[in-house]
Amino acid sequence: MYGIETEDKPTALASALSYWVFRSRDKGKSPAMGLKTWEYFQSSIQNAAIPSRSINDYIENLAKKLIVNHLNPKEWTRIISPNQVILRASINPDGSMGEIQQIDSDQHLQWLGWQQILESLKPEGIGDRHILKICREKPHIITTFCRVRFESDRALNIPDEPETLDVEVNNA
């Protein structure tokens, strides 16, 4: 659910949000690199959640701890819908279904932000408080789900987004 291997909605959303921040970190400056990556990430999840009053606060606090310059919306979309397949079917003149074509998976029909996901969970009684409680009380679970997703991405050779844009300047 939300690109994380669990059916527990609050845990899946907490893990997806945490993984999004993790994937957006500045790899050159972040302390969440090297041999202690996952230990640092786990403690950062808990420490970011403790003072937070909302998901916005949590994301901001975690981004500060992991040294995130900006959160990448394209990365969020890739995390929550990694296996999206879009099919388009044509209709024959006689009304029967014609040829079915697969559209490239990077053409998303709609960008689903984390606020929309949280709004969809409110009728089930799930809100910011539930997500933050999981982050405070079960950071090891979130870290495990994030690490599984990270290893899966790595096995599939999913590249990190480039952090800089190379530009060549010629003097006229």
C-alpha cells in the first residue's frame, strides 16, 4: 500500500512519507549515509515525530535532520505508485472493444499528494495523530519498511534523481 509492503494504512503512509524524505536527502551532506545510515534514520524518525503536532511538522523536522534541500514531487509519485500501468482501449465501430495499448508508466493520470491520502483516511478515523504516534512509538518498523523498499529499488536499478543540473555556458 502506497508503495510499501504492508496493508496497515497508517504504517504504510508513515513509511512512505519517511522514505520520501530519505530519498530526497542531500547525499553529500546528510549524516544518513554510510555504515550508520539506518540507525541514524531510525532515531531521526522518532526525534522528528516527538515535537511534531502535524504531518507538516514531521516532514519539516525529518527533512532538517536528514539535510533535505527540497522534496521531490516526482520521487513521491514514484514511491506511492511504482507499478502503475495505464491501458487505453479503442472502441470498434460495431461497439466492441478494439486494440488495447499500454501507455508509458511515467504518464500519471493524477498526482496524488500525501494530503489527499490523509483526507481519504479520515472517514476511517485515521489522522495526523495516528501517523505521528507510529513514528514516535515504532520507528524501527518504519525503518524496516523503508529499508526493504530501498533494497527493492536498488535491486531494480532505480536511480536517484540527480541533485544538480549541469549547464554549459559559452561566452559570446
